[in-house]
Amino acid sequence: MSWINKIDRAKQHLEELQKEISVFFKLQPYRISTKRDPKTKRLIYYLTDVMSVPDKIALISGDIVQNLRSALDHLAYDLFMKENKETLSAKHIYFPIEKDLQTYEREKVRKTKGISSDKLKLIDSIRPYKGGNDTLWAIATLNNIDKHRLLMTVGSTFGSVDVGALMIAQMRKLMKNKDIPDIPVFIRPADNLFPLKRGDELFIDSPDAEVNHKMQFRFEVVLNEKDIVEGQPVITALESMIKEVEKLIPIFKK
């Protein structure tokens, strides 16, 4: 089935995307330094440089979304052809995904004409509209955006900081004769500083703190399209979209 092949193609693009993101982070796109607050004397870890995410990451993300949307349209075409063979034109056939239930009820009549009522009930059960199945709605909406411009993939969100490095440093001061191993303890910040920019403060330590060169900061490439997907890690967002479309396989294979 061509629609399942489209899902498989989206998965292949996802693997490619993961590799590109890995290559990007190997460039060390976020450089960190320290300074003292002139008033409080507290030690501050802050960004001195922020690289832009390569357009290729946005391009591949768009390819994934496009393959998923195409998979759904191929599914609708298959349903139509099972009933009509070559007797009717299928140019009007699309898998209906709309902004709300009212629009869906109106548009599905035009986009699924010729598909049998029992198969249309299956489509209805998926609730492919905003407020019903928001993931499918996001796929359709992002695909429309990608036709006109690149998706907003932004590699500039602060994921987490390793406070374990600070804890272990304090323990080693107190227990100098003990062999204390490094134990990373990553916590997410209250403010992920999205999108990151040069000068952003990542962590503020105490006034008497010394620079800890073992401090680790994690960053993420995120997908950010206002009112659709906002500041969500791009791999996580796209994986959930693939899984949502995959859920339809056992439903429609029967």
C-alpha cells in the first residue's frame, strides 16, 4: 500500500534528521563563559555565542510532515478506488483534516465523495480536526506552512543543567579523603530561555562559588510554530506525528 510506504519514508527522514542534529551539536554551537554580578558578586554562567540551526534541519522536518500528509491522502485515494475502480475521477479526493468539527462536516462531503459510508465512518471515528485529533490537524497545518516557507525549527532552547557537578564539588571539599565519583544530576530550568541568544544567563551560583569546569548544559533543537507546536523538541514532536498516523494502519488494513 502506497500510504504505508509514505509512513516508512517519513521514518527514514526522521533517522536522517537525528543524524543532522547530532552533527550540529558536535560543532559546539553554544559557547558558555562565566562572569560576576558587580552588585551581588554571584557567579553567572552565560552564553557567549549562539549558532543558527542549519536550514537542512528545517527542510528534513518539512519532508517528514509532507510524507505523513501524503500518506493520509494516499489512504483516502485507496479507499475511493476500492469502491470505484476507474469509473470516477479521483482528483477531488483528499483525507479531510480541518480546523474544527463544523468545517470538517462540510468539507468531508466534497473531499470524500465516492468513498463508501462505512469507510467514511472509520474516518469520522478518528476525528481529524482541531479539538478532535490535534496531532493530525498539526500535520496538515504544518504541511501547508511548509509549502510556502521553512518550518520554524529553532535550536535555541535551554534543556537542562547538571547541578550534580556543583553538589559533588561541595562534597569533595567537605570530605577530602573520600573518593567521590562524578554523578550527573540534570534538572530542567524554570525558564528554558526560548529562543536562546548571546548573553542569556543559564545558571547563577553563590557569591563565593568558584568556576566549575565540569558543569554541563544541555540544549535542544525545537519545533516552534505559534499555536500549533510551540517549543517542543523537534524529534519528539515528529515521532509523535509518525506514531499517530501509524495507528491508522490496523484500522484501515481490516
